[in-house]
Amino acid sequence: MANAQPSQAKSSFTDSPSQPVRREHFHSFILPKLELSLSLALRSYLPLSGRITWDTQVPKPSILLSPNDAVSVTIAETRRRFFSPFQLRIHTLIPELPFSDDSASAYSLQITLFPGQGFSIGVAAHHGVLDGKNVNYVLQSMGPLVQIRKHSLDLTPSLHRSLLNDLTGLDEEMLEIVRDKTKTRRSLRPEKSTKTSFSQRSC
């Protein structure tokens, strides 16, 4: 997981020890459930559907959410072997996160099928919107929804800014770090490299 950087990536692998994931089963059963669970989970994480912007007239970035905004989801398939470090090209499992100096997508997701083996869920998120722990929260909130198809109150996050009381000026210090790394007063462009973490779980 990237630390203190504008963007980060994560990929979660899911295999089925009892039976391999067939292409037909994936598209007709697994994928619709994943899409539904993502849709339900995002009701509690609406800012992830928007874009992070940095207007020249304001000192801090902000999240802009429009009615037609949505999280980009890429459906992919690969012939490479599941969990083979020599054949698996990790970067191909992570989605693109469109960005410019003053605007960037907050969150994107890629579901990659390994026919007859399993599938992975790759996430790209802008660190100006959420950190690694919250990336995990979003993925974890999707899991129970796949099974129960309803939202649990225990998973509902609180995103109200009134809960944050920065008495030490930490937010300004973090902005200065970003400015120093990007060599400019304001930029939402991610650095060239990101670290990636992996987790494995069973269907």
C-alpha cells in the first residue's frame, strides 16, 4: 500500500478450493453479485464516485460529486496462472486512475477472471480521498453484501467533517509534503511508482 503518496493500489485474490471458477459461472452468477454489492457499498461511500479537484483559488483539494458520476469498473480476463509470481504481471490487475494536475478520479476498480482458477479485485485510489485502511473498509463492506444482499449498520461509515478537529495544523503540513514532492504549489498527479499489497481469501 502506498504511504503518504497521491495514489495507491491494492489487489485482493479470491480462489475457490472446492471447484474452479468457470467463465460462464463467473459472468452469470459471481459478477452480478459483485456489481450489486459494490453498488450497495458505495451508498455509504458516495465521495468515491466523484473526483478530487484542486481549484487555484482555494488552499486545499476538495471532492466534487456530480449526479452522473460513477466508479469506473473494468472487467478483464487473463490466461496467466493464478498466484504464479513468475507469470503474473501485477500491474495488469490494477485499473487506471485518470488524473491531471488539478483533477483526478477518486477510486476505480478492476475485476480480473482467471478462467478455471479464480479472480482478483484490483483497486486504485487517490490518497487525497482515502488511505489504505479505508480502502480495506470498502472491500470488506462488499464481502458481507455479496452474501446477505443487505447493508449492515455496523459497516456504515461516518464521513462528516465536523468529526475532525485539527488543532495542530497537520493538514497543512501534509499539503506542504505533497507540494515538496511534486515541485509545484498544487498538483494531484500521482508519483510514478506505487507499492502494492495482496490478500487471499476463499469464496
